[in-house]
Amino acid sequence: MNKYELFQARWNFSRLVLCNFLALALMGFWLWPTANIAFTHFDEWLFNLLNHPLGESAVWLDIWTVASMRPFDIVVGLILLSLLIKGDWVIKAVHVRAATFGFVAILMLLLIVRTLFDKGLKHLGLQHSSPSMVVDGALKLSNFFPNLPGYLDLKDSSNQSFPGDHASVLLIWAMFMTAFSRTVGQRVVIWCLALLFMLPRLVAGAHWGQDDYIGGIAMALLALGWGYYTPFAARVSSFMVRVTAPLFKPLSYLPGVKNMSVVRYSEV
């Protein structure tokens, strides 16, 4: 198998158009006043369902407080990365390095999409505050733990919560991994993890549901479409595999590390 089978070697216009159409359709539906009111009512119910139990159990409160801290995002990132580079789980070992660089390339596109989203929303005056700041009776984690050190950075509120950045990264990872998955079991694990790691921001009230299932999905679809269904990921991945080969060579002599698929194989 070569790079042309790992990523799209040429423009896949049908899939690209589909990704863009779905993203724009989601945003259009969200902007429709009647649908937006329905989303808001649903999200208020969802927030109360997830947030109110925080006041009923100290253990439950502690779990979601830890999960809502910025350092926990590092743990999540390591889990997702380990599954991405685990050879022969979803992605074949020989292609792990190329796939990793391809994923990073798509994340770069996601950053561009997010920047454009931000500018557009501000220009149109469509930004909104998170539920923890506007819903009556919201339980804010920072009120329970007012003396947490700043470096823990408890994420439970935002003046600009749309779209969900955290969710978009999880969703693009899930979509990317699903594109290479071969079994139902793999897809179940992938999407269960993505949804599980999206929950902390929803429980804490840093995001509305629509920030994730509208904004997060729309951004992920745009980044996936322009990254995976064009030659972009294939070309960036191929280039990065070539230029980083000298950096990986010394790692191939280190015990333990040398057996990692991302180090051991470099074929595109």
C-alpha cells in the first residue's frame, strides 16, 4: 500500500462537496430562528440534566472538576494520540507515521476554520455566553473550588462559547479514525471516547450542546473535507515523512521506543 491508498491522491469532489454542504446546512439550520429556539430549549434541559447532579455527590463533583481542568486535556490528548499511533489497531503499523502527520495537517486546517468562524460570528453578532453564565441555578465548579491554583485553569465558563473548540478536535479525531476503521467494535470505541471526553465541558457549563453538535461538527466537517478529501493531507504527510526521517533514525536505537510503529516504520 502506498500514500495514494492511505490518503486521497486527488480531489474527491463528491465527498468534499458533501462535507461542505453538511457543515453549511448545520449552520443554516442553527441560524433559522425557529430551530435556534428549539436548540436552546433542548440545551437548557441537557445542561440542567448534566449540571445539577454536581450538587448531590462530592465524588461526582470531584470527578468532573478534575475532568474540566486544562491539564486533563493533556491526558485526553495522550490517550487519543496513543490510539492513533498504535500500529495495527485502526491504522496499519507501516502507515502510522504518515497517518500521524496527515492528522496534524488536518488539525492545522481546523485552526484556520476556527479563526474564520470566530471572525464571522463576531461580525454577525452571533456569539453567545456559556450556560454556566446565563442559566439560573447553574452550579459553577469554580464556586466550589475558588482557591484552585491558576495553572489548573478550571474550564467552566466562557464569554464566547460557540463553536466548541474542544469538541471539534475530538470530533475530527473520531472522523479521521473512523475513515480508517475496519470493524464496528473499533467505531464504537472511537465514538464512545469522543463523546465521553466532550462531556466535561457540557457538565461544567463551559459550552451549550449546540456549541458541539452544531459548531463542533461543522468545523470538523470543513477541516476533514478540505484536508482528507483533497491532496492536502497526502502531500503534507509525504513531505513531513521525508524531512523528519533523520530525526526518527536515532530513536530507532532506543530500547522500547524503537518498537513503536511511528518510529519503526516510515513508508508512506
